[in-house]
Amino acid sequence: MRAVIVAAAVAFLISLFGTPIAIRVFSALKAGQPIRTIGPQSHLGKRGTPTMGGVAFILATVFAYVAGHVALTTLPERQIAQERPTMTALVLLGLLVFCGAVGFLDDLLKVRKRNSDGLSAKGKLLGQLLAGVGFGIAALYFPSTNGETVASEKISFIRDVSWLDVGKVGAVMVFVFVIMAMSNGVNLTDGLDGLATGASILVLGAYSLIGFWQYRHWCGDDDYRLTSELTKAHCYQVRDPLEIAMIAAAAAAALVGFLWWNTSPARIFMGDAGALGLGGLIGGLAVATRTTLLSVIIGGLFVIITMSLVIQVISFKTTGKRVFRMSPLHHHFELAGWSEVNIVVRFWIIAGICAAIGLGLFYSDHLAVMG
């Protein structure tokens, strides 16, 4: 628990005091966010606001992870049976950094071209695909000394579903799909000041709780596993759950510090660097905690916003009519006359409800077995 708290505290402080430095640096470099003229006209006033702020909280998360491990060395007894650094950390932080790098390149091209055309859609998807395949292979083909891998060959809900065994190759394909879907979902949500930041805090907070709960009921912990036959049957077959909790908590805390500057009126935007990196991390957390299908509920706001775009495109291409005034969904409500702050707060509420339902389902499985 100490390591998780230290990582979260360090991430918050670095992000809170480091983001103003990023604002000054990107402002001096004239790295202002290009604004599309076809969107809500209220957004035109945001032209010139520095972007690529995701760099601040990505770096904060990485440094906080290191600080968390320093805290572990101060414990009188270290009962964590896992190597250092762990493959879990390499996969999760790797997804955060490399997906963020794809987004950073997209942001950089937008700034240099002075318009909203950065990487082509194919180029962005290719970058996400390469990150997904690379870290998917690492997650499936590099087991720990006890044979446990970061990801599973089975598709999971609250745990692995035994009859949904897709094999290693199939599991890598599922891994890639989850990473690409979640990273694009967060990216689509990042359209209003603080919207994606606040929603991601709630989702990452949920995964930090899931990771810590799995650590306290972990099959890799002999003290827990040997307590009784019931606890032995109910323990979580995951790899490095303390690492999962530490990274999720650090990322959530880093976003809290970033939100201080990103809330309306935003002093800086996270840009694609932040949105794609966050989506990659959240997708990785879903796979590592064996909650792949549950992530659809925990990250329900991202799913809703993504589906609004899908519905809009399908409707327009098949009937020539639009279901929404504009997609993604938050822009529909802007054009309907809702204020930006009202949309953001109400969507945060939806994100919180989705995360709470997901946590409730996760805990209900524990109650069902222990009861």
C-alpha cells in the first residue's frame, strides 16, 4: 500500500507543478492547438492554446513508478514474489509511452502545418497497430518464473472465461483490438476542456482499486493462497497486481494534477499525445487484470462516445441523414445549446456511474464465491 500511495503522491506533485512548465515551453514554441472551423463556433476562442500537454502526465507517471519502487526498498520485509523491473510494468508503461508517441507525432504535424491535419488516419492506426502487436507479444510470450504471463490466452470478463480460449495468436489479436479501440475511444472523448481527463481519472481510479484488491487476494501470495481451500479457489490468477495498482494510481493522480490546468477554461490541452497514451494504458490495464469485457462497462463513457460516431457514419452513408447534430456526442449537445461546463460535468457523472457499476460487478464475483 505504501508504494501505491507514494507513486500517486509523486505523480500528482510532478504533474501539478510540471504542467505550468509545459505550458510555458509549448507556448514559447508556438505549439498552439489548431481549431477546426466546421466545429462549434465557441471553440474558435481556444485557438492558440498549447497542446501536447499529455507529455507532462506521461512523464509524471513514469517517474512516479520509479518512486514507488524506491518506497518498496524501504519496507522491512518485501513479500513481493516478482522480478524487477516486471514485464507487467514494461507493457503498461510501454503502451502509455509508445501510444503517446504516436499521438505526439500527430500533434507535432498539426502544429507545423497550422491545421487539424496531422497523421493520416492510416498512419495513426498503423502506429497503434505496431504498439499493440509489439507489447501484445511481450504480454503473451514472456512468462514469469512461475509461468504467468501479463495477458491471458482466454478472453476475460471478471476473470478468464475458461471456454473462451483463443490461443496465443488469437490473444495477441484481441490485445491489439482492445488497445486500438480504447485509445481511439479516449481520443474521441478528448473534445472539451477536462472531459477526457476527468473521465480517465475515474476509470484509472477503478483499475487501481481492482489491481490492489487482486494483490490482496493474489494466487502468487503463498500466505493468502494457503489459508484455506476456499481462498485458494478464489485467488486471482494475474501477474504483478501490485504493479498494476501502482501504475493505475500514479496515472490517475498525474491526471488530477493536470486537470488543475486543463479544466475550463483550459490553459493546455492533452492533445493526441495524452489521449492515445491514456487509451493504450487503460486497454493494457483491462487485459492485465483479466477484465477485458468488463472494461466496456468501466470505460462506458468512451464506448458511448465512440458508438455515437459509428452510428452517425453508418446512418449518413446508408440513409444520407444524421442522427446527431454533430458527432462525437458531446458536440451534439454543444450545438443543442448546452454549455461546455454542463456537458463535461454531466459526462463525468456518466463516467463515474459506469466505473461504479463495473466495480460493483467485479466485487459481486468475490461475494458470490466467499458467500
